[in-house]
Amino acid sequence: MPILQGLRMSFPAYPLCKLFGYVPSTTTKRSFYTTVALSVAHANPLQADANGLFAEIHLDPDLAYKFVLAPSTDTDPPTNPIFTVENVPASGRVLMDILSMSATGDIETSDGDDILVLADATLGDIVLTPFTAVGTEGKRITVVKVDSTTNSVTIDPVGAQTWGGLSSRVLTSQHEASTGASDGSNWLETNLQTPPENMSDMLAARLFL
């Protein structure tokens, strides 16, 4: 199974940014792919859309990668990268599933076992409802408010379930984040985070390290 199962990366602060894939410790390009079949390679570098969102990415599970994220105006290979991450592991490790949400809705069990939700409340307050903690012990959800508006992102567990001991959790600042882990009955808040300097730093840490 490929290490990145439909990974979606989003860097709202860097519209049209570029992602380069290399053999570790080199500038020799290494292909990453459009589907789980690993039959069609992405352009390398792969360019994000105007909102900083990349297409789905799948890696060869037998290989390690070096990834470099660079601004849209950078050279090939980049000389002014946003970040560089060496030796992204291949087999034996499953990374986070990325889910972008811009309206009130549910986070489903089918979205993954370790989910990073990029919550965009630009259009108004939104409420996100995690799947039930009952029967899903060990699954983890991290919600990040990615927009800079004053609109709120509320994490509202189903029924009487709690998130960090509370009936709901409200995120109000850009890049504010909260992680909940299911204990089989409720969601334990495991690493409440204050906003980092920028979204790319947080995603680099969560996706690759």
C-alpha cells in the first residue's frame, strides 16, 4: 500500500507554490503519483492551485523521498525554499490523511485513522462533528483553523460525547489547532496548540517528521 493514500496538502499562505520530489540528499528528481496504482506521475515540481491546495499525492512505498516546498517564483531546483524535508520514509509508515472543510459537516471514519482537518471559516462560522468515539479507540483527529477571519470553527462531538472534557471546543484564531484522540468513549484533547508562525511550519512537522 502506498505510504500516502490520497494525501492532500494545503498551504493557503503560498498560492501556486511548488512541491519538488527528489532522491534524498540530491536534486535528482523522484516521481510521485496521481493514484494508488502509481502508473501516472505528477509533474515535478507539482504546482498548487490559487488557494495553495495540491492534487492528491501517492508515493512509491519502496522508496524514500526528499521534498522541497518553494514559492511559485522560485527556480528549478529551488534556491529559496519554504522548507525542505529529507528522507520521508516509505514502507512501514502511514502518514496523516488531509481533509479540507469550509462548511459545517461531519468527519467520517472513512476519512482516515489520523486526520488533519484544514477548517476554513472564511464564509462564516462552521461546526465540525467528529465520528463517534465509541468503537474507534486510538483514532485521532486534528482540526486547524486556516483562515484569518474572526469566524469560529467549533468541534462538536456527537451526542453527549466530549472533547477534552468539554461538550465542544471552539477555535477562533488563524492556525489555532486542537487534537483529539478517541479513548473509546470520548475524545481526549492530546496536544492543544497555539498558532505557529505560519501554516507551512505546522504542516511540515505533522506530515513529514
